Amino acid sequence: MSVHELKRPPIADTTEWRVNVPQALEHLRHWAQVTPLQPALRHKRHGQWFIWRWIDVLRDVERLADGLRRQGIDEDSRLAVSGAFEPNLLLLALATRQVGGEVLVVADNLDAQALHNVLWRARPTHAFVSGRQAQQLWLTQGQSLLDFDQLLGPVETPQRLRLGVFGGQWWSEEGTEWQAGLTVLFEQWLSRGHTLAFPESPGSASRDRREVAPSGLLLSAGRLHVLAAEIDSRLAPPGTWRRRLCDWAIAHPESGPQRLIKHRVRRLLGFHNLHFIWQATRSAESPTEPTWLAEFKRDIA
């Protein structure tokens, strides 16, 4: 995870990529004051779950803000973030807002030409990028790398956490390919004060989600269909009697056997504690939602 220094042209059009959550810092200070020791963020790293309490989040944001000022980042700066959503990215974005800078979300699945075009239009002054392949792509754009830990400075290691803990955990397994995602995360997480949890990597998302068993999901339209495909892959093949039984159970959940089947599928997906779904607006190309989502919403209601 690195910060890249970019040459700053005089004019930039950042509307498409800009994160705009005007009360984010006020909400963060509120939770750090009223529930300082409650978990705010949860992330799996190297096979272990770690937590950041609300007071930890505020302190890290303040340390990062100091580090950013030392790098010359101020109200005239534009920070581009690119990569999976996880605590470091969120903390650095909040710290950039604290020093008055602008935060831009750049998709992490762009090829070299597409990235060049985005940088030419948005013209960030600095960037934070996670993932080795993405870092190499930014390097090929002629950017130099700064160490994130140097921005943060010496801090205590986040607390390791036992599983099966607190309620109110929301889950995100997205990244900056979801253009509006960072705005959604900040709005939902900071306005409501729930714990926000992230998987170790996209490849471990299904396993990590089952360990967390979140109470809420924050979903882009693209991730919605990925989860629908994952559910479909865990059911019996289409046309078999077991698949017909599963389809029947979803359509008629009132009897005991049907509820057992549905609950088993939910547990396999880590959705057995689910009470809230934030869903991005469906596109014109996919106006309908998967059956499983409609069923979950019916239960939640």
C-alpha cells in the first residue's frame, strides 16, 4: 500500500470521482466521544482478525493528517485512492479530508491506457494504491512510491479479536471499482456507528464472511450478481430433484423442511444473522433482483 506523488496540472475535473461526505469527520468525533472503546473497524490480516475501536480510528486519522501535512498535502491537494476497501484506505481518506484535501476514487481494474486517461482528467496530486499489480501499473505511469507506515508514524498494533463477538457488524467485500462505494461506506458506517468488517482478500471473502456472519451488507450492483452466482453454485445443479426442492423451498418458506433448507443455504453464505441490506440502484440492463435477495428482504421486513 503506497502513496504516489503526481505532477499537478493547473486544471482538473474531479466531479466523476469525488467523495463527498461533508459530515464524516463530525460523525467520527461523535462516536469516538460517546463509544470510544466500541469496535469501529474489523479486518482480517495474515489469517487473524483485528479491530480498531472508535478512539483508535480517530487517533490514526489525526496521526495520518500530520503525516500528510509533512508531505505537503493541504486544501489544494487531491488524493486518488485505488484498491480494495479496508481500514488503511478509509483512514487515509478521512485524514485527507481533515487537512482539507479532496478524495477521488479510481477503479483498481483499469488497464494502463484507461488509468492514464483518468489521471489526465482528474489530475490528482497524490495517490494511495493497494495491491502489487496495481502499484506496478502506477509505477509505469512514472510515479514514485511513499511508505504508508511512514505517514502514520509509530502506533500501537490493532487489537487481535476473538470470533463470535458483538452485534451490528456490517460487511463490505468491495473495492474502488464501485465508483460510489466509498461515499456509501462513509455515509452508512459513520452515520450509524456500526462495526464495519472487511475480508482479507477478494479470494477469501466467502470464507471470511462466514466467520463474521454480518448483520448488514453494503452491496454494489456488480457484487450483488457475484453473490447471486455464488449462491447458485452452492445449490444442486438445475434440473435435478434437489434443485427443484431448493427452488420450492425459497418460493414456499412457510413449512418446516423448507425453512431448514433456506437456513442451511444462509449459513453456508454467512447470512444467518442478516438484518439489513444496502443495495445500489439496479441498472437498466438488470432491472430484476435475484430471488434470494427478495427472500431476504421479505424476512427482514
